[in-house]
Amino acid sequence: MKKAFTMIELLVVMVVGAILSAVAVSKIHTSELIDAARSIANDIRYTKILALGDDAYDGTNSYHNKYYRFTILPNENYAINTIELEKDKLKTYPITVYAEDFLKPDKRICDFEKDEACATRTAIHTIKGYNIKFTSTTPSIPKSPNSITDTIIFNELGEPLNFNQNPSGFKIEISKGSDIACIYVEQYSGFVHIDKAACK
């Protein structure tokens, strides 16, 4: 009758345990990265919803300037905004209007003129040390050297446009160390999805 484990059996159990532990630790380690990617993806979807629900037409030829925009800023925070035209007795001038934060309706995504108004999740990449790489399938031509081109513009049909307002798909790559997650915005449909398995 067998009363003890052999050395081979013990080694097999240890190897299997080590493999399972490595898989579990890997999933825990990347959960924050995936959460950040989901947060950004949800805000891109929110931008599209705002664009679909907004009447951009105002009787002028520049109504397209009022489309909603998702912009990744140089400090790797991001903002959702549109333009409204204010009129006074002398002239008409544009005003940037930031979208309400659907998680905290008393705040905006992401108005830096008011310190308390910038939603915490838009700064998660600065806080957590993530790197962001933005790519458009139809490259934008900057209007000036200081222009921000890391922008997804949604028209009244929910179609994603680049900085030059041409139809385009987008990829936003979020990384920290060797961990990478990619958010894709499909051209024409504006469908948003996350792919961690293959960022191409």
C-alpha cells in the first residue's frame, strides 16, 4: 500500500501550481490597464452619443465646427467638448463647451479652467503612469504647428472624423511596461472595441 508521494509527483504539483499562479498574477497585474482602456472606450462612446443627439445645424456653413470632439491632450489627459457660438452686439465668437461627466453630473470632462471640474478618470494615465499612443488611419494635416491633432470628431451621423474632418478609423494604444491594450474606433460606423490580445 502506497503511503507517500514520490518526488516526481511533488514536482508535477509544484509546476502546475506555479503555472496557475503566474496566470493569476498576470490577470491581476493588467486589470488596472484594462479598466483604464474601458474608461476611455466608454467616454469615446459617450462622445458619439452626444454627437448623435445634438443638432449641430445653425443656418451657417460652419456648423461642422460644432461637432463633438474627443481630444487627447499633450499631458495625456483627455477632454470631450463642442463649440457654441455666442453673439453680442458687435460680433459672434466661439466658446468651448465641455461635456457633462455622466458619472458626476456637476463636473465636466474635462475643463481645466476649473480645477475641480476635471474628472479623475481623465487623469488616470498621469496618475498611474500609463503611456498613450494615438493613431489615425487617415493621417491629419495640422492647421498650425501648435494644433492638437489627437482628436476624434463625431458628426451628426456618429461617423468618426479626423482633425481635417475626413472619415477615419482610430487606434489608441495604452501601455505600461510590457502590458498593452488597444482601443479601436472603426471607420464609418464609429464602433468602439478593446483588443488586448493583438495590438496591430
